[in-house]
Amino acid sequence: MNEINSNHEHEGSDKFAHDLLGLIARVNLWIARTDHAIRREEKPSFKENPKFRSFSDVIGEGIAQFQAENPETPLQYQRLEGFLTLEKFKEMLNEELTKEELDSIPYAEKLGPQLLGKTLREAIGYVTKLNLKGKLDAKGVLITVLRSLVFSKVEPQVKLKIGDAYGYVNSAGFRKMGLESIDDQNEPIYLELADLYEQTAAEAGEPQSLSLAITHLIGKYQGDLNQTWNMLANFCKYITREEERVKQAGKWMQTNMLDEFSPYQGYQDLSEKVSPHRGIFSRVAGIFSGILKISGQEHNFWADTSLINQVGKIYHAAYLLSMLEAVDVKVLSLLTAAEFVIYGPGHGPNKAMTDALVLQNLISLEKSFAKITSETESV
């Protein structure tokens, strides 16, 4: 946090970036209070997860296993052209929006004329106020418009990458994350990985680490970490959210893939049934609950005890990892904080804690990948 805050040299021009950093602080405070509440319970609703370990350890194990098996194959990693740094992000906030950029956002006909000539920072403030006044007429519109505004100014490759991760379809180049962004030609790879997990878990008599997929994919792509992280993210999304698999996803994950991501409430301990409101937040359970739709039927759920919700932690982690080729981890932290400020109730405190811990690990991983990039370029 101090490292990020040290970049705020000009109070006026950096006010919005400072406000976004405040979102991270609030999420971190939420996580700290969650952790404290769990620890002080005499009979805690959440058990500690004995399989929890740092995301860096999981990634490191997968890479180390590959290198042990393929000592002659070098690792490769490159940032995308137009990589979005925190400095570029801050500069974008003070740039005026053009008509071409505004034509690419959702609700362009309605919002475009009102935003033309405003800086990006002013436009974000204006749209946020519209939402607070109830003048944006659809659930989820705020985050959709805000992201489209911000990324109307980024380079095409970065825009496409962010679109894959966050899921929008519009003329700005976003693609919806879901079945549409999971290319059918890659399904054999997902099924190959699923078979690998089923066979290995059956032989071992226990679910397996994400590092198994990492080792396999690095080998498949001959040391190319960009392809590895992208395929890993899509595989994790496929295995937990693909329409035909989602009904069995919870049980499949419990049997085959280990929950190493949360210090509390590993998904191995959850019931397949959609969980009622309960837990240490029972007095405010409605805040951390929502409607889950499975095969067209709606179910009420309490986010932290819903198995189908919690298995999503694995693709959250994998997508954050894959985004490092396009976005500085500081900017990625801002995006994630904003996601939880707006959609936190549907994700729940456990996912917030998990994503924050993954982001913390990505700081060191980003440095490691930069070293690999340097070694690749020197060859």
C-alpha cells in the first residue's frame, strides 16, 4: 500500500486514483474484520482450511515440477503490447473522451452526449452519481459502463484481455467471459485436463493441486507461460461454470481439485445443497447472499456456504494470474477492489479474502515473470 501511495505527487490530478486506492483499503479492512470475527468465535462456523497455502507456492510447485522433468526447456514470458501500468492509468484519467471512444460504451446514445468533452475522471464521477440517483435503469449497468469507459483508451490487445476476464460484449472489443470466450477448439484440452485430474485423484485417493494442471500445460506449450496461464484460466472457468457441467461442478471439484486458496472454509467441507443463510454473519446474512440460477431454477444462497459459489475461487485466482501479461498488479488490485465494492454481496467475504491473498502473491510473481522476460530477451 505504501508503495502505491508514494506515487500520488499531485493531489488534484490523482484524486480519483486515490479514491480507488481507498476501495482497496476498505476491502482489506473488511477482510481483517472477517478474520478477527472468525478467530474470536467460541464455536466458529468456519473451520480453518488445513490445505491452505500461498498462491506463489502453488505456482512455484507447478513450475519446479516442469523444470525437473524438462531441464533443457527454458521458460518464456512476455507482456502484451500496450501493457497498462499504474502511471498510464493515472494519465488516462485526465484525458478527454472522444466521440469514437464514447460510441463504444454501453448506453452510448444516452450517455455519449453528456460525457463528450469530459475527462475520463469526470465522466466516471458523473456516471457514478447517475447510478446513486437511480438514473441508470439496469442492474449491473454501473460496473459495465465504468469499465467500458476506462478501457476505451487502452491498447487493443489489453482491451481484449480485460474483456475476456471481466466479460462484456460491445464494439469496444470486449468479449463476454463465459461460453462465448471459451473457444470450442480448446475443449479437447479442457477434457484432457479433466481426465488427468480424475485419473490422478482416483489413484491417489484424494483431490489434486492446481499445480498438476500448471506442470501439464507448461509442458504442452513448451515453457510458454503466457499460453499456460491463459489456458489455465479458461480451463478453471470451464470446469466450474460451463453450462453442461455446472450442476455437477461442486461434487467434481471436491473429488478432484484441492481447495488451497482460502485460509477458512475450504469447499471440500461444504454440502452440495444450496446453503441457507448461516455462519458468523447470520445477523447480516442478507448482505452476503443472493440468487443463484441453476438450470433455469433460482435458489437463495449464503455466499460463503454455497458450494457452487465457492468453487469459483479457483477461476478467480487463475484469471488474476493470466491478467498479469496485460495489467500492472497495482491496477489489477484497483479493478478487483471495485468489483467487490459493487458485487461483494454475491461473492461473499471468503472470496474477498481469497482474491486479496492472491493479489498479494501476484506482486512477487510479477517480479519473477519480469526476470523471465529479461532472460528471454537476452537470448
